Amino acid sequence: MPKGVVNIVHGGPEAGAAIVNHPDIDKIAFTGSSEVGKIIRKATAGSGKKLSLELGGKSAFIVFEDADLDSAVEGLVDGIWFNQGQVCCAGSRLLVQEGVADAFLAKVRARMEKLRLGDPLDKNTDIGPLVDRSQLDRVRGLVAEGEKQGAQCWQPAGEVPATGWYHLPVLATNVAPANILAQEEVFGPVLATMTFRNTEEAIELANNTRYGLAASVWSENVNLALHVAPQLKAGVVWINGTNMFDAACGFGGYRESGFGREGGREGMVEYLAPPKAKSQPIKAHEAPGGVSATLRRRRLLH
């Protein structure tokens, strides 16, 4: 690319604020927390700047009783423990149908026992460290609060590396819909589990969140999956899969998960503005009523 097309500016909140408030910047795309997204939206209100926000999420991972449970377990591992759960679209809420809940959770626990913590640059590592000490403390605090609110938090046996901000993966069961682990984005390797009896309850639980970024539906009945998917208030819904992205497909959320889209034709539109319509002058001798009619028609065209 020509020099100056891409400029990388390092810095913390002060650098971000300077970019957001700069009068010569016409478009801002932000990926981060919902709290900061709200601040940016307030700061740009009335400025004329275009804004797209890709914010937090509390994505539902829905497993119906007719699902391929082994495949669903592998999808779940990728959905919640990829990048230690530090992914905005992480499938951090597991909703599993009552009839297969015990069998499925037994498979999840067995799989968690085999997850390897270590250097994230090692191809054999499943879970690396969190980004810093403050995030590790936040994850620990949310897990402790979730337990106070009735959740039962289980972790596999294993040693945590001596250096780095590591946190063992957590499976939280007996989670009430109002539990902090079911409502707040942990942004860590923590999975909150709830059960449902029928399709209607699954949809209701999945939509019981202020977020709406992504969701994943697992069922061997395609008709059931296609019935559920459009009823989920999420920008992206995967069926029998998770974290499947295509540059040609727009990605984004609803509610506090942001607005606008990244990728695809929709994402390109976020950076474009339609050309201004040009008025077509009408000669006085061609318009009935002479000059005054010409001026009136010019105003209408504007």
C-alpha cells in the first residue's frame, strides 16, 4: 500500500479518545467492550461521523437431544475455549436439552480433562494465558460471585504454568438465568450451563440477554434447526458448527453487541457514502412559467 494509507497508533484510552474526538476523522470502527462502545457513541453523537461497533457477547450454544453429541462437544471446545474465551462471539452459555444433559456434560468434563494449558505459540496448546493480571482477577471474581449466587463451578485437575496469567477452564452448572455468569460477559474460559425442556424454552433462554452477537444450534433435524435459528436475536447463527467466518458475509450484532457490520457488502457500505445528487438545471425557455418555474423545480430537485 502507498505510504500513509495505514497508520498504526499505539496507546491506551487517551489515544483512543484523541482519535474519536478528532474533527478530521469521518469514520470510526470499534471492537471492544459494550461499556466503551457506549462512550464512543455518546462522543460522536451529532458530529456527523459514521460509526460501527462490534461489542460484547454472551452467545448461546444450544444442544438439542437429537444432536450428534460428540461433534457438539468438539464444537463447544472451539466455541468457548478458543483463545481462552477471550472472543466476543464465544459460546459462553451452554443450553442443553434435559434428556441428554447428563450424558452431554459427562462428555464435556471428559474433554476438559484433556485440555492442555501452556504456551499459546505451541501448536499442542489448547488454552493459553489471559491477556493480563487484571483480566485474571476479573475472571476469578466473576466465578466467585457466580458460586455465591448458586452456581456449581467445576474445573479439571491439572497444574497451571508457573508464569503467565493462566486460568483453568470452568464448567458452571446449576446456573440460574439471572446468575452473573449467565448475564455478564466473562471474557475468559468460563462456560455457564442451563437446561431446557422444549424448543420454546430454549429460544426464550437464548434470548434472555442484553447481548445479541452470535449463537450456535446443534440438531440432526434440519427443519428444527431452521425453525429455531431465525427466532434467535443474534447477528450470526451457526447450525452444527461454530466460529465459521467468510469475508463475503457480514458479521455484527444486535442490542448491546453493537450495530453495523464488518465484512461482506454490508461492511463495505459502512465506509462509503452515496454521491450527492446533482441538480439538473432547466432552461427558462423549456419550462412553463419562465424563470420562477425553473427555480421552483431546482428547489424540488435539491
